[in-house]
Amino acid sequence: MGLLALGTPLEWRDAKKAADQVRQWGIEQLLAIWRRAKGKERDVLRWGDEIEYLVVAYEYQQRKVKLSLRQADILEALAKDVALQKQGGCVPELQNIAREGEPLPTFHPEFGRFMLEATPGKPWGIGFKDLLDVEPNMKWRRTIAKEHMEPNEYPITLTTFPRLGTRDDFMTPYYPPSGDRLRSQFLPDQIANPHIRFPTLAANIRARRGRKVAINVPIFKDEHTAMPFQDPTVDYGLHKWPEDDDVRNGAAKEGHIYMDAMAFGMGSCCLQITFQAKNITEGRKLYDQLSPLGPILLALTAATPIYKGFLADTDVRWNQISRAVDDRTPEELGEKPLQNDRWRLPKSRYASNSTYISQDPRLRKEYMDPELVVDEEIKQRLVDEGMDDLLATHFAHLFIRDPIVIFGEDLKELDLNKTDHFENLQSTNWQHMRFKPPPPDNSIGWRVEFRPMEIQITDFENAAFSVFIVLVTRAILSFDLNFYIPIPRTTENMETAHARDAVLNEKFYFRNDPLPPRPAKATANGHGSGNTTPAAQPSRPATPTGPVEDEYSLMTIDDIINGQSNPSGNSSKPFPGLIPLVESYLNSMNVDVQTRCDLARYLDLIRKRANGKYWTAAKWIRHFVRGHGEYNGDSVVSERTTYDLCKAVEEMTRCEGRSGEGVGWEMFMENRGMTRKRKGESACG
């Protein structure tokens, strides 16, 4: 999360009046960036990762665990640490950061007061040494964070806190629910970062929508789950705010866990990767080619089987966040005829991608989203200034949304050396890929953000998925790979990824043959540093012909990651697999044996997660809960179970299942017999 602006935020009734001005000024700022940076070049691909933590506080004697709302105190402790100050500092929001030498990791606030975000102190290069430095750096971040917490606090990397929103005191300090900004039955306003942007964002989404957000997650039906299931935590008799009528009007669905506030979504943790491309052309290519991989990585990293103290019948967070920030009105949702609004909008502003943007001759019009909504006036303005149709369409689609948080001070004068109005719209379109123009005041290049992955329990896993997706980008550029499928199929895949154990039980649409018609040269020099972007291909690929439906098939994730033994659908040859493609790239680079062995640890995790030999975090968490002594087979996750789960997660963070008998071994080993703990040896080996 970047720097947070200060000012006087407008309530929705006033923000709505200023929305067109912000959109128009945002487009002018975008055009200023476009003119300055469309020819911008960088020598090498750089990238960065973002890790998000939940801060929990244990009450050891009571065997309880709660969310700690001490985000601000922890960040202040980090900023005031004299030893860290001498090393350059690590909290950009509170101090000036020195970037000389080997910089410290940086820590940032997030939406929830119980969350921290941590990033490396400088961007990673693509060199193999950098890839092997990621995991130690992630461990270092967690260590630094923990050292500035209370003794009973710990930074865990679970997607959501299992009992967020229960009727007990799940947070410390405790605040009662149903404040003016969230108006939630279950959460207090104090759950959110107090910076004025966050409560205003939540309040204005609710006001624009005309009711509270409604998040309904199907309950996991176990042996003794009450059926028909009606969420027992819902108070149908509450009459504090007008929006309390929502549940009496059917907002809480039968058979579902009901949640009613932005914090249930934006209080989720994830793993994000941002790539800086060599130039805009390379950035647009990566945006397109990574897009179909989003649902696959979402399912592979599944880690969210619990909401509000109940086991859910889904495994990932995406749709819950989508609904938590869904500001669409009844007209935009198609519930009422259009009268006051301009369009019916098929997706929330937090959703899967709806555009392709690369000027790739292999991009067929049949791949585009037939339901794409575009502001034609904005598109024409961009085209008139020289932006090509594809990119103009992309931004004109993002700008169909209203700006949600507007500061009155920003409406006085348009500054084309800033990007505040552009980012107001850009940063609140939370799609699973984000294309990011350079900022006006520094040398950062065109960037692509890969956003679908769930945070993993251990630093090893988070490093593995980070390194894997980086290596996939290198294979894409080296071999000129083509993963295009129609955008509606990717949208369907995102829904499929939510299914319980989707990684094993579901099939996903994926392109049959990603390879160009003739072999592509992997690298210009064949040396093994990995530091340069591969040389341009000698000729432009031909535009595909024939039925689009013949270009893709339904495949398992094992097929997609590890490759097929037999062709599927109308394909004439088996899909090669993402890991074999990555290994072919590594072979072309003549990587030394030790480095290959180190990278192989990460690829092995991905490989065995895909074929089911290693469990997802979602499967392991569900198994832990169902095997707990306090679990009654009724889908309820008790306070004691949550305490033991968080302690197990903390142990797994340290041990990573290495003993074969410690917690979580199922996520890292095929069976217990591989490595046995000797008598008297700790679980960490």
C-alpha cells in the first residue's frame, strides 16, 4: 500500500456530484503519463512481492486467541527503533527511508487494524541469486515484525482470522459492533485503519449501493450441521440503522454464512507480485499472458475455508472480497430498470479481468469479453490523443466506475504532474491483473500486478509461488508463449477455483498449445545469469485461424502445471505443462547445479500441490478443524479450536512440516515415512 493522502473526504452525496470532474481530470493525468512514458525503456525486468500478516494476540491461560488491533503501535515501534533507523528505516509512512546498501524490508499499514504489509526494501532483479534471496528476506521480515510486537503477539499468514465477526470478544481491545461507518451487525468501525480514507471508503460504498454489502458464503454441510442452515449470528430484530432492514429483506441467504461489511473482504491477506517490464510492449504482453493463469494460481494457493466461526463450502477468498466492495446499485445489478444510472454492470469493481491489451497479432476479437462496458466518450478522448484502441478500451472500461473517496482539497486545481485523480479510479478497480503506468516523478517503468494468489502459511510456500510465477514470466518471454483463451472462460475459471478442493476435483479452460509454430530462441547469449530480458523474436507470429473453441479445452490443474500424457479436446498433442516449460527455460540458461537444486525445491512444491501429493492450506485447515477434540461435526469452529489452529500455524511457520510428524506435514511431504522424528527431537527437527 502506498502513501495515504490526507484531506477532507466528501460524503457520498457530495462525492457523487464531483465524480465526473475526477474522471475527466484522471483521464487528463493519464494522457500526461502516456505522452511522457509511452517510449520509456528499462534495461531489465524487476519485480517485487507483497506479504500481508494478521497480528494475533494469545491469552495463554484462557487458551484463547484474538486479533490485535495494534497496527499503529507496531509501525511506530518499527519506526522508532534506533538500530533500524541507522540501517535506513523501514516504515515509509512514518519516516524517510534511506535506500543505500542492503536496505531493510519495509512495513506498511493495511485496511484492517490487525494487519501489516511487508515488502522487500528494493525491487528484486531477475538474476537467479535474487530468486534465492526471496525466502530468507521473507523470513527476515517476519522476524523484524515479531521483534516489535508484544510477547504474546505473532504475525501469522492466514488469509482470514477464523472468528472475525463472531459474537464474542474476538479482538483486543474490544469494541462493540454497529458503528456509523460500517453499520455492521458483527464488526465495529474500529476494526478498520483509522486513516480517514478507509472509513470513508466503507461508508461511501454502502451509501452508493443504497444498502450494506451482502456477503453470503455457502456453509460446509457436515454430519451434524443444522439443516436448513440459518446463520445463527444474524440479529433480525436489530433496529439501530436503516440498513438493518437488509436482513429482514432477504440479505442473509439460507444455507450461507452471512457477512455485511467491507472489513470481511478487505481484512483478508494475500500474496501479490508486481513486475516492472522493459517497456510498455512487454508489460502489455505480460498482462495478457498472465491473465489466464490467475484462476489456476488461485486454486493452487487455496487457503480460506473458514468464515465467521463456520466452515465454508469454498476454499478461496476472491468472491468474498468482491462482494465486500461491490458498490453497484440495484439498477447496475439489473434488479431495476435503468433510470438514474448509465449501465448495467456485470461485475463488481473487485473482479477478474475483462480486457486484453497487447498488440499481439495472435489476439483475436473472439477472445474479448462480449459484455464489456466502456465509456465511449472517454475512449474517444484517449484515441484522439494517440492512444491505440486496445489500451484506450481498457482504461475507458476502468473509468465506468465512480471514484469513491474524494478529498475536497484535490478539486481546486488540476495538476498534470500528479496522478491522484487517475489513481483514484485505477487503484479502486481491483481486478486479478493490474496494468500500472509509471508515476510522473521517478524512474519506475510500466508495471503489471499479479493479484489472485492467497497468502500461504509459511515463508517457504510464499517464496515458492513468487519464484514460480517469476520463472513463468521468463518462459513466456523466452519462448513467446501464447496462453490466450476467451475472457469469459477465464471468468468461469475464477468461479471454478472457489470450489472445495478445486485443485484436485475441478477442470479449467486452458489453451491446448501455447508454443509458437516454430521454435523460439530462448536467449541471445545462453549464459546463466538470468539478468536480461530475452531478445526479440525474429518474426511476428501469425494470426490464428479456425474455430476459437478448438484452441482450448478443459484440463485439470495437474495437466496445466505438470503436463498431459494425452491430448485433450481437439488438440493434436498434449499440453506440455508450466513446470516443464519453466525447466526448459532453465535448461537454456545453463544454470549451475546448486542453483538448479535450490530452485527445484520450489518447483517440487508446486508440482506436488498440483497433483495432490501435497495438500493446500485450505484442505489442511479443514482437516485440522474436523479432527479437533472440540469439533462436533456441526461446521462450527470454536474459540479453543481457533486457538489451537493458530498455534499450529505458528509452529508450521517455524518448522514447515520438516519432521514428518509435526503439524502440517501433509502440506510438505507425501507420507509420514519419508522423515521420522527421533525420540527427544523437537518437532522442528
